[in-house]
Amino acid sequence: MSMYKPLALAAVTASLAACVTIPQPLQGTYTDITSTAAQQGGAGGAKVRWGGEIIKTEPGQQETCFYLLSRPLDSEARPTSGNTAENQGRFVACRSGFYDPEVFARGREVTITGTLHGTVSQKVGEYDYAYPRVEADVVYLWPKRVAVRYPQGYYDPFWGPGFGPYWGPWGDPFWYQPRVIVVPRPLPPPPRR
């Protein structure tokens, strides 16, 4: 294997990593405090950047409040998702103006930047929950994640010894054969004598 393939792979990886940036409205310096820590109080006035899934959106006369299930943020400041995402409690973020609850619907991901202003007590079932309240400067609604399903027998052109369909005989599409699964049948019982 030539020395250029690993160097080319490293260069491509570095250039793609440079593309991962935080969106302009969410950039800045913020206090490193979680919503569960802010629930205890003592962090009033801190500038925060939090994110999570919308539980409910409540428009009012002057402002709209978003009740969120807090999630850690990834390198793009987007909330992590899925079953493995760590739950960091709940918080409420309010911003002046009207935000449509059909657009900012339950389960959508948002990132909020703003200032902490104490807590708000609301019922969760029969429990009185103290939501840390954020006076939001930015409410950033992320596009929905799209699940990608590959057809059976999908051939990844960047996998294998040839690194693709046009870079050698191993990746040539004419050499590719779909996987065949062989299921052995049980042997017939021996004849009775």
C-alpha cells in the first residue's frame, strides 16, 4: 500500500472535521452549568446555551414559553438524540413573540441561548417540578433528523481494499457480487433397518 492513501484519507478527514461548526446565532461564550445544577438555584443571571427536545410550546400574550427535556449538546451545539442521549432534567425557555406550536411541536430539537432567571414551578403529573427559567435570546429550531435506510445488498464505494468502485479491481462494480446467505438444511434421518 502506498504512503499516499493514508495521507489522503487523513487530509479528507481533517477537511470534513473543519466543516463542523456551530451556527452563527449560537456562537459565543456561555457558563458551563447544567439544568439540573441550575434547578438548585444560585446561578441567576448566568448566560447559558442549552438544548433538548420540546415537551410543549405555550404561546402567551407577549411571549412564547418552550418546556424542554434537556440533552447534552454535540460539537455543533445540537442536542444529542436517541435512546443513548443523557437526560439532564427539564427547563423552560421564554422568548417574546409568537412561535407556532405546530412548527415547534413535541419532539423537535431546539438549542436555546439566554440568561437564567430563577425557577418556575409546574406540575409534572402530581409532582411539583422546579423548571429553571431562561430568558431566551435565540431559539434555534433544528431540521428533523432523517433516518437513512440502505437497500439490501447496498455496496459502499468507500469500503474495501480498493477504496471504491473506480480505484482497482476490488471495488469494480462488475466484480461486486451481492451477499448470498446459505442456510444449511438438517440432514434427513437415517433409514430404519
